[in-house]
Amino acid sequence: MTHQGITMAKTNKKENELLNTALKTMDNAYVLWGFKVGAAVLAEDGKTYGGCNVESWVSGLGICAERCAINHAILHGNRKIKMVALIMNADTNKEPKPCGACLQYIYDFAENPKIKILMAKAKNGRILFETVEVKSIKELLPFPFRK
């Protein structure tokens, strides 16, 4: 399936669960000046952990949804992430992609450099599956910072 020249991905049951968790957590986003984002990660224990963006009027004090979800997994004893999903509202003109800081953070906790990142938009509380795009962390961050 294609949408705006991009080949859309078919998703399996686990990927759909991850996307739906991201959608649910998006409702909890605290937005002052940007737009709502929800994320979810599949952690090494097989459980899904959600996160949302939390903004502050002071630049640098907020947190992106992806890092919030990873921190949620870490809080529960997980150090490795198997998959990531993020959702944003369709009413923004932004593409649903992690920022550079989140890409590095995902890489830092990724089970391997080929883990999937599912990205999609939502409208009226529903995932627009025609917008789902799947990339690996290696595709989105070809030159990560390493020690």
C-alpha cells in the first residue's frame, strides 16, 4: 500500500497492540505549545510500556513520548527495547518520526540496530493505518554516537 509516495507497512497483532498503546497514551500528553505524541515500547520482558510527551515553558525541561516510554520500561527493570511505536494527531503537518535525541536514546536501549520503529498518525481517536510506516533504528540513525 502506498500513501504520498511512501510504501505503507502491514502490521501484525503485536505491532497493532504497540500502536494502540501509543494511541491511548497520546491522550495523556501535556502540551503547551506543540502537539500531542504517544509512544510505546516492547521491552525485553515482553510487556508494552507507554509514554507521552510532556512539555514545559522552559526549553529543555520537557520530554518526548519515546523517551518517556523507554524510561517507563527502565523503571520496571528493562534495559533493552525490542520495538518502538509512535503516534501523533493527523491535524499536524509534521511527519511522525522520532527527533534526533530520541533516535539516539532508542539506539542506546535497542536490543539490536535493526529493531522496528512504527510511526503513524491518528484522527478522532483512531489510527490511520494507511499512514503507518516502519523503519529500523539503523535506517533512521545511520551514524549513532558510540563510546
